[in-house]
Amino acid sequence: MQFNIPNTLTWARIVMIPLFVGVFYLPGSLLSVHEKNVVACVLFIIAAVTDWFDGYLARKLGQTSAFGAFLDPVADKLMVCAALVMLTELERVSALIALIIIGREITISALREWMAQLGAARSVAVSYVGKLKTTAQMVAIPVLLYHDKLFGFEVVQVGSALLWVAAVLTLWSMGYYLRRASEALSGKLDA
């Protein structure tokens, strides 16, 4: 395991998960509901920015590694899953949406690992639809965590709509990846 700036930032994201979740379990005498929402939202945004930043630094500093390539998406998925579970518990997100998004993450992670073992990892490389899905959910989740008016505007409805968009894109991208894997497998079987 190589310690460098990008990997350290990825580990920091993983360490933020229990802090992020723990905020909602603090007594009301320590933080009000609004303060819990703000702190959780800020922690999630820091994690999202750190995700972009560690990838940028890895490429810029030439500090890419197999371990970093493994750990980075794991950290992302853990943070998103933790947020969706908390939002479901807080009754801000439908359990169905959380199940769709989390189920897709598990399925595609397993598919990518399997395809890599078969030497066909490129067939399930990140797609444009996958990037759109990630963008929609990375905007929706902090909005739903914040859960209060912003400049007098009800942002919760925007967050809910974006998460529905993310769920649709989740299913679409899962279908795309499964189709690509199937095509790669049929090509391997025909060879």
C-alpha cells in the first residue's frame, strides 16, 4: 500500500463516513436539527470535492497506483451508500430509490471485478451516462442533507427530483454496462 497525497485524501473520505453518520446521532442539546443538516451537508460536499481533487492530484503528480484505483471508487460508494441510508432513515428518500442506487453500485462493482478477471475491463469502463448519474446524485444528496430553505427557496423538491433522475440514470447505466459486458463475453465465447 502506497501512501501519497491522493491515497491520503481517499482515506480521509473513508474516515469522514462515521463522522458524517454520527452527526445525526448527536443529542439535540449539542446540535439542532438544522445544524446537523448543515454539518452533514458540508462533510458530504468536502468528500465530493476531495474525490475530484485526489484524482486530479494522482494524475498531475504522477501518483497513480493500483491500490488508489481500487480504493477511490470504494470510498465513493461507501460515502454515497451511507448518505442514502441516512436519508432513508430520516425519511427524505424513498427506500426504493436507495435500493436501486445501492443495488446498482454493488452489481456494477462486482461486474467490473469479474470482467477484469476475464481481461475485459475496458468493456465496462465508466460511461457518459454513468457520469451524468454521478453528477445528479452528487448534487441531490447534499441538497437533501441540507433539507432547509436556501435563500427562501425550497431546495428539497429540487434534490428529490434530481435523485429520481439519478435513479433513472442508474437503471439506464446498469443496462448499458450489462449489455457491454454481455457483448464482450459473447465475443470471448465466440473466439
